[in-house]
Amino acid sequence: MPDSDDSPVSDDSSVSKDALIYPRVLLKLSGESFCRSGESGITMSEVAAVSQQIKRVVESGVQLAIVVGGGNILRGKQFSAVSASIKAPTAHYMGMLATVINGLALQDALENAGVPTRLQTAIRMEGVAEPFIRRRCIRHLEKGRVVILGAGTGSPFVTTDTAAALRAREIEADVVLKATRVDGVYAEDPEKNPHAVRYSDISYQDVLAQNLQVMDAQAFHHCMEHGIPIVVFNFKREGNLERAAAGERIGTRVLPAAQIRKEAAE
């Protein structure tokens, strides 16, 4: 497939990668980012608002890859549970295709905002996207393009959270940013208990031991094994995405226990 990997892309040489806390970021953007709270489908005004935040992150010099969810359209696990005529693997593949629909919407919104992008998918569909190839993805990032990653891992029974952790490992991302509706990791569900305690820092081990439902366990294990920090933050608050990408202390950081102890002692 013809590709323009070597075509010129505007580069702000005044931005020093050494000055960035997280030079390469993997953003996990859930399906709820694509619609209004409590609704489903795609609301382009919401997508455009997220795109403006993404644009400012890219303008700061950060290399950004985005794994998109599809729950605003269809969640494979839930769909298979309510329809006996749809087998579970089929439902999961349908959910993967939903993430590609979201990826296409985000791609057009970003390019309308002047942000160069590439959409890559784990399931081959060359008519609408490139196949995910690790080296090509990294090349796009190095040239200042936002790479949107759709279709999860291409396999059923694997969440897009786990896909985000795996892609972060593959592209050697410095951090995984988990965009949610709440402003961090809580001891209890803050939507059920408004007095729930929020952690500023928590270790991977404590998240797993307390069974905190922020990301699935496999995603935490992948990040823990390779020391990739996770930042959980409220993407609905204007400016939070840029702040998280810049390394500001917002939301909750999920880190190795040794790093938390070291920082506490300093």
C-alpha cells in the first residue's frame, strides 16, 4: 500500500524532547469520550473538544498514540450476554469494529483541527486504515503524527485496556494515560460513595490486591512488569489531558511500590 512515511511534516525544532517528562505517550480514550454523559453513539462536538486538547498536547512536542474504545457503540461482552443468537467471539469482533468507527471519527476531527494523523488497526481493512505495524507506527510518531490504534489487539476476549498496555510496551511509551469520567483511583466507586478516598499515588500491587476496577488486571500486569506508569485522570475537565501529558500531578499515578517509597522519602 502506498505510504508517505517520508513526506515532510511540520516540526517545531524549538521543542526539546529532553525537556519533556513523557516524550512518548499512549492515551487510552474510552468510548464514553465520543458522546455526552449518559448517552451513546457519537457526538462530534464532544470529539472535537477532545481533539482540541490532543492538538495542544502534540504542539507541546509530545509523541502521541491513542488506543480507542468502542463502548459508546457496542461492548462485545455485554452484547453477547443479552443475545443468545450472537456467539461471544462474534460479539467481541463487533466491539472491535466499533472502535474503528470511533477511530475514523477522531481522525477526521483531528485533521479538521490541523493535526496530522494515521489510523492503524489490528484487523486488516486497508480500505479505511493501515494495518498496525510497530516500526511504521513509531516512524509516524517520530514525524509528529498522532497514531490512532483501533480494533484492540485483533483478538476476542482482550479488552482495549489490555490493548493499550500492550501497545505501550511495543512502541516504548513513557506513560499510559487512562482518560476516565472520574479524577483518579478511589478506594470505592466515587459515583456510589461521594466520600470515597482518592489516591494520589498507588502501586500496581495495591491496585491488584484491592481489586480496584480502573483497568483490567492484565493491563496492570503488563505495565507493572515493564515499569510503565499509569496516570488515571478526568478527561472531561478542560486542560487535564495537556496537564497529564506534561507530567503535572493530577489524578492518580499508578507506579512501582519502590518508586512511591523513594519519592515519599525525598
